Amino acid sequence: MKRSAFFLQAFLLFFSFQLFSQTQKAQKDQPNFIIIFTDDQGYGDLGTFGHPTIKTPNIDQMAVEGQKWTSFYVAANVCTPSRAGLLTGRLPVRTGMYSNKRRVLFPDSDGGLPASEITIAKQLKSVGYATAAIGKWHLGHLPQYLPTSHGFDSYFGIPYSNDMDRVNDVTAKEAFQNSKIEHFNVPLMRNTEIVERPADQNTITKRYTEEAVDIIKNSKDKPFFIYLAHSLPHVPLFASGDFLGKSERGLYGDVIEEIDWSVGEILKALKEQGLEQNTYVIFTTDNGPWLSYNEQGGSAGLLFGGKGTSYEGGVRVPTVIWGPGNVKPTVVSKMGSTLDLLPTLSALAGVKMPQDRIYDGFDLSPVLKGEDLSPREEMFYYHGNRLFAVRKGNFKLHFYSNNPIGYPEKLQELEKPKLYNLAHDPSERYDLIDQHPEVVAEIEALVKIHQSLMVFGETQLEKRIGEK
């Protein structure tokens, strides 16, 4: 009996060791992910996307070594719903992160991303990932909505837009033109605690970068996911002393060039740690440029419209995906979306998609590996809860019109829809509604099916602190 017990114990120890070794190997083989998400950066605000004076050598090099996506979309044309779409893989109208009255969350908001939603962080954490959120959150600033309640191990950043909490004795015009720290009483948080108020936004890009680099250096034992959501170039604009006044494009260019430096620091840290061959870095932005701020806002390049519109300039964003040895270098003109990031990262990490809810994203990992076919064939453009337009293939059908500058909205339903071939006309200049009735009928049929299956979540954006 003693001999049998000995062999049984030995077997169990061997089995446990094998299981532990396989788990360790699986975690080691799982890739790391870094999403770099800027705020209000236009389609034309990178060197690789055509800007003549803003110099972005690090992002440009990412595009050479990885994939430059020229038809990549966000889930909404303003901050809060766009971020919700990226992190959940679901249209904001499903998750309640939409409103026709208050398009984003504010410091007096009592709502946020529901606890029932599964973020990228929750997905990856379930298979052993370390997770960190850095920068702008804007999915609820109350404790139950913060990143630490949505699957992130840590959080360091400003919980909403950097122009909020403006002091009362300074006009908006004065505050934005002067861009002084004391004009905006925004908090800087570490996990659930405020550690600085007002946040020193002159150094905010540098400090976000340092936080990301520290995490990279200290995450050798397990795979990691870093969501780095820069607070800039959202107005008001801030840059540190090393970059202030250095760009030909002025202050806006200074901000972008510092963000490019930040990207370079992150790539350098990955290479120093020997992690570049097992890490995917995705660079994109949350919506188009804030055109109503003129030179302080960015450029949508050849695209029409900007932030606050569902024209291409408001929702098509500059995107680069880098991963030496894993991402086949090319220019991808097929459609993709931030909605696709959750299913794509899930596939790459080997975690199954939940089956208890509808997802609006697709697994793009085959495209990253070199397949010339994207599973995304359509895109639905919501403005609040209204379906502004739908794209299928190369054609985009508009049901509404909007102020192309974005503010004030001036949203109006069109008496007759407009149709554009975006492969030929990305600037949405030439209406083809009378030339392609078969395309119009196909898209309208797609809309009927989509709307028949759509269940709108209860809006979270209209709830205010102190109101019932």
C-alpha cells in the first residue's frame, strides 16, 4: 500500500508539473497587446497619412514595418461611445453608451459603462493577462465605472476629457486660446484615487509614456495588455518643454510630435526587453478632428467632415498595426473597425468569444497574417440612436445630413438618401443615388434586417448625479 501511495503521489506531482509547465508555456506564447488611442486626431495628421509638416517618424516606421489601414472606422463620431465600442466590440447603442441629448459623459454624469459589459481587459484577464489602462477613460468617473471595475489591474490617467472642469471665471475662448493648467481643474487618478488636481497637462503625455514603459519592463512573467488612451490632441492643447515650439505646424503639431516620441519610447522599451517579436501595437484614434477649433484642431485630409459627424472625416481614422514576424507589412484598403479589436485580440490570445450577447466586431487576425480579404463587409454609422449612414462594400448610403464642422449639429433627415462610392470618392462629393438603384436596394434590405434585430440599451449618458 505504501509503495502504491508513493507511485500515486509521484504521478500526481509529475502531472501537476506538466500542467504548470504547459500553462507557463501557453502564457509565454500568448502575445502582448498595446492599443495606443489618441483623442480627436484627424485622418490627415500623420506623416504616413499625408501631412506635409507634422513629422511622425516613429509611427511612419511602424507603418513601413507593419500594416497601414486606410479604411478603418470607429464606432461613433465622439469620445464616449467610440471608446465603449472599442473596448466591448459592440455598437454603443447596444451598451447604453449613446444619447441624442448629451453625446458624451460629463463630470456630473451618474452613468457609465455597465458592469455587465465584457471589455477587452476582462477577456484577456480570463486567460492570465496582466492589464493596465493609462490615460483618458471617459466611460464613467464614479468608482463602479472606472477601469479597475472593468478588468484592468491598474489605472493612471484623467477620467474624462481634458477640457472639462473648466474654472468658472474664465471664458471658454480664453481657456482654449491660452491653454493654462489652472483653467481646467481635471483630476489625475491612480486606480480609484485622485493624486493630482488640476492635472499638470504640460507633462501628461510624458507621464503616460513613462507609466507604459514601466509596465513593459515589469511584465516579463505573464502576457500583458496595455490600453494607452492619450488625452491629446483634444483641445486644450499642451506639450512639454522638449516639444513646445518645435513643430512647423504650431502647437497642434508639437502635441502630435510628442505623441510620436511616445510611440518611439514604447517600441524601444519592447525591443530592449526582447518583446517585439511577441507584441502587437495598434495605433489609432477615437474620432475625427475638432474642426470648429480651427488651427487648434486637426485635419481630416481628403475626407469630408470632422468630429461630431458621421461623414468619413468624423469616423474614418488613421490606423497602423505593428507586430514584427506576426503582421505582414502592407497597406490594407479593406474595411476594419475598432469594433473588431476585441474579437481579433481574443483570437490571437486563444480566448473564446462569449456566446451570450451580440457582437458587432470581426476577427481580423487573418488579414494581419496576410490574407487579402477582410471579414468586415459593412459598417453602420450611428449618430446617437439614429442611423446616419450604412456602408456595404465600396458604397455608402446617407440617410441624414449634418453640419460638416460638427458643431452645432444641425442633424436633418434627408428627403432622398445620397449614395457615394468611397473607393472612387472618399471625399463624398459625387452623389450616385440615381445611377445604382440595385446598390441602394441592397443596402436598404441590409438596414431592415439590422434594425429588426437591434435592441437598444438604456442610455447611460443622460443620468446626472443627484437626479432620480
